[in-house]
Amino acid sequence: MTVRFCWAIEASEKMQPADHDDDQSGAFWQRVQTVVSTQCTTHEQIDDCLRSFLEASTDGFLDTEYDIARCCYRLIDSPLFLQNKDYVRRQFVYCLLQEEHAPVLHIVTAVLLYDGRSDEAVFEMMQTEGAFARLLDLVQGNKDDSTGLHRLLLELLCDMSRIQRLSLDDLATVDDAFVIYLFELIEELSNDANDPYHYPTIRVLLILNEQYMCYAVSPELHPTLTNRIIKVLSNHGPAYRTFGENLILLLNRESALGPQLLILKLLYLLFTTPPTFEYFYTNDLHVLVDVIIRNLLDLDPGSDDEDHPDVSKDGGGQRALRHTYLRVLCPLLKNTQLAHENAHYKREELRKLFCLLVNRSSFHFSPVDETVVRLVSRCRQVAWIRDESDHEDPVSPPTDAHVAKRLLGMNLAEAGESSLSVLDVSAKVEKEKPMVPAPRRRKRLQQQQSKETVLLRVSPNNAQNGERSPFDDDNNEE
């Protein structure tokens, strides 16, 4: 039976940047390699090797993130780990739950993060062992860490929560104080959009929002669950506008399917919750409209056809992405400052976009799907977007006849009609003279008939009783 324990490491001041010569560095990596290459047959021997590994890795030789990752992969790719995966992983999870020493926590967090990114079973094990609440405490307690531990904890929390549904008990441990802590962290780093803490912190908030939305599908089963992200922004939105600015910035830069959907889902909630209707600055809304117009135009309406195996993995979800963009666009145009008088932005460009989305067909000539038509119709009903001509020409999906005429120059309605009657055709056939073979063709036919005659001719001498052979050629008669 596995017993939880914490490896005792005497390293109070270790893992600090220091100057090392090549000989010392070479000796260190040789030491690590020797430890992870040890053959172990019992759990006690494995525990001794893991202690030795942590002692070596916190001995002050790992000065950069690259060195830490290199050291972790030495263990992950070693026989010690590969032959005892489940046990070693569980021991590292137990160490994460109990360890308080920052240098050891740094290595343990890095090992779990890098191993989990190649095998999600690590994150599932962490969930089973109740590591989520522990990670929340560690993230809040290591804010001032300068060695990169805080960022690794954020990434581990994010990746663990991304691949699986959290339990209600886990979500209950997320309180307003933790969410406010993350928003304040973003505000403190607002002067540097490229700061490495920015993206992991925003991703944690986006994934927590996704977890809340998963349970919001059936609110009658979870009446006490509150979306803390929306709650904090509803009560203190103006104080945390840097988060909104970064959302639009990330949406503008992001090309992967998953992150775009996470951002759009949070934007939808912000634009459909009255207290957050005007959370964004007007200029930021203008940028968001530009981004949505561009991305909707860039999405290929036929790229997610399941019958085409050459479509990229992300391309298979472009239909869902296109629907989500349109679902966000409607409340954006209807509920925000863009609906105010004299604040309408790019009305004509939006109307052209809607017309194009409805009438544009995919590469295999099929009409746009009905969901797009319905969502576009909803957007065109926004007061400042609607035009008088919309009532006369309601939005409707193009028929097969329209698609054929536009793309192939065909008119299906006239395809079955003919300007000639049956009598006219018959008269023309009757008046047509039989075709006379060409001279060369006639000569060839005569030669062929002559050969056949020779083959079938029977000599009259073979006739019996003086009778003439029925096969005798009439031309030989005198």
C-alpha cells in the first residue's frame, strides 16, 4: 500500500543562481544521470533515488528555466521513471500536496507539468488526489517568488483544469478573494503585455469561466453555484479593465480553435449580463468589431466538412467557431455603447458581411448552413443595423437553383424545357439521307466481304449426284 510522505531535503538556501565552471556543471549532470539510471526493484529503492534526484536538482546548479526543464526530462525519460510511472507520479503528487520548501516545490511542479503535457493521466491523478485546492493555496502564497515557481503553478493549475471537468467541491474552493487576486495581478503587470505572467493568469480565469458554464447548463441541479468571474466584474468591472483589453488583444493574435472559443464564451457572458454591458472602453469595442469581421471573413465555410480528411484538426471546428462569433456579435451590437446614438461603428461593413455570409457557399457548392442564416438574421434585427429593405428581402438560405445559377451558370428551372417539338425532331430524322461511306471506307468494306466469300466458297466438284452446290458463287455461272 502506498504511503503518503514528503521527502525531507536539507536545502534551505539552495537553487539560487550561482557561478559554476564547466567541470562543476559536468559533474552535476553526471550525478543526475547516475541517479535516474539506477535500477530499482522495490519502492524503498525508488524513494531513495527520488530523494537523491531532488537533492541534486536543488543544489544550486539549475540557474535558468531551460536547465530546470532539462533536468526534469532527464528523469521523465529515464528507466527509473519509465519502469515505475504510476508510483513515481503518485509520489510527486503527494509531495506537491505536502511540501512547503520552495526549491523542492519548483522541481516537483515542473516535473508534473512537463509529464502531464505528454500524458494527461497525470492531471487526472492530481484531480483524484485533490490537488486543485492545494494549487489555489500555492498560487496565492507564492506571489512574490522570483524563481519562476509562481508561473509554473499557474500553468499547472490551468492545464489540470483544462482537460477535465472539476467537481463542485473544487469549484466551491474558488472564492471572490482568489478571483480578485488574479485580476489585481493582471493590473500590476499592465505595463508589459509580453510579461510571462499575463497569459497564464488570463488562461486560468478563462478556464474557470468555462468550468462555471459547464455547470450552468443545468442550473436547477446546482442552484448555489455562482460564476465568480462574472460576479467580480459585475461589482468591480471598472477597476479591472486591463483584463478586458488583454482579452481583445489575445483574440486578435490567437489562431488556435480552443483559446478563441474560451475568449468568445466569456465575451458572450459579458455582453449578455446587464452590469457588464459597458465593461469595455468604446475604442476597445471598435477593435473587437474589426477582429470579428476579419475572422468571420477568414473562416472557410467548407473547411469543416467531415468528408475531407485533409482538413486540419482545428479546421474541423471552424463551423462552431463561426457560430460562436455570430452569437457574440449580436449582443455586442445590441447591448453595448455601440447601440448609443452617434456611436454606430461600421454599419455598412457589417451589413455587407451579413449579406456575404448568407450568400457565400462552400467549395463543394452546398449552401450555407441554416444556423448561420438564423444568427445573421438575428444580427440584422438590431435597431441600428436594420434597414427598410430588410423587410422586403428577408434573409433566407439560397436554394440549390440559386447556387447552381451563381456558380455554374445553370438555370435549373429551364433545364427541363426544350424549344423543339417531338414532331420537328421526327421530321428532321426522316428527311436525313442515309450516310454514304467514304471511298476509302467503301474499298475496305469490299475487301473484307471478298475475304469472307473466299472462306465460305465450296467447290462445285464436291456436289453429289450432279447437283449444284448451294454454296457455289453465282458469279461463276456461264
